Amino acid sequence: MGSRRRTGGFFSDWRRVAAVAAGGAVLLAALLILILKLSEPKQPEAPRPNPVATITMSAGGQMRFTLFPDQAPNTVANFIQLANKGFYDGLQFYRVVAGVFIQGGDPKNDGTGDPGYAIRGEFSDNGVKNTLSHMRGTISMCRQSGFDTAGSQFFIMQGSYPEYDGRYAAFGTVADEDSLKVLDAIASEPTDSSYVPLTRQVIASIRVETFDVEYPEPVTLDRE
């Protein structure tokens, strides 16, 4: 009888063993890389940019403010909502007290208007920590005698009055020197004895750039 030719052999077996070993080594390396990646400390998330409000006057000029939701979150959310839906467009800085502040945001332009609701006052006398000081260029919320009576009206400090701290909800500061120049120009307008400017100081628009950060609807209160 003829002899049967033997297939395979040492070299064939060695190649199979080597292939299995190589595959195992690849899997082991992948597993090690995965373990190392999972064990790496997580990089901290980049801080969210602060929203920036731009007040454009009908007579020309703009004032820009950096807003601070970490200090007055609901106040900032309320201002963003009102501004970006056009609530302030066409209203006036109806009260100008030179060296102290300019005041606006009243739909009636006489100090009695509001958006139809109130918000909580975010300042220390009302139990809310807020470290922003009422220095030159600070934007803050007007209110009535009650702590939780702010709505849409705001004032911008031309002077520095830290005695307002803890009593009113400051929520932003002026962003640049050009904005201060516009503020000073408005504050220098002649007024009558009730601090009403003789020439109307009309706000063309207020818009807030949120840099794609979504802010919640403000928490509102019914007015008494």
C-alpha cells in the first residue's frame, strides 16, 4: 500500500498557535488601554460664559454689561427673558439722578409700571447671598418698599453707593469704558425737578447674548 501523506505538521501548528497568541495580545492591549482611560481623572468642564447684555439707545451708543447668574440667578433669568422678547424696546430711562443712577425698564415710564408679576429680591437683607456691590457701572433691580416686589425696572449706577448693598438685587457690571461714556452722557442730560430728562432717553433695544447656554424661565410671584 502506498503511504498517506501527512498534512499539517509542526510549522502549520506553530502558525496557528502564533495567530492565537497574537490575537490574545491585541485583546489584552486593548483591555489595558481601556482600563487606563477609565482610570484617568476626568477633566473639569469649562466654565460657562457669563451672559452679556447690550443696551442700544435710539440716539446712538451702546452699553454692555456682564451679568452674573451665580449671584442673582432668578434676576438674571428674568432680565434675559424680558430683554430677548423685546419687552424693553422703546422704553425710556425716565429718571436720571446725576452722579447717582439712571433708571428705566418701566412700561409706563413713570415709575409705576411692571411686567404683571414680581420676583423675589436676591439680596442679603432678604436672605440671599449676593456679593455684587453698587459701584459705578453696576446694574441692579428697582423695587417697591417690599423685598419681593421687583419686576422689570432696573437702575444703573453712575456713582458708587455701597450703602445700597444688601438692599437691592445687583446682577451685573459694565463691560467696558465705552459703555461708561454712554452712561455718563445719559446721566448728564438736564432734568426737571422730578429728575425726568427734558430730552427723552429712549432705549431702542436690549438684548442678552447667552452663548448658547439655556437659562430657565424665571420664578415669578403674584403682585399683592
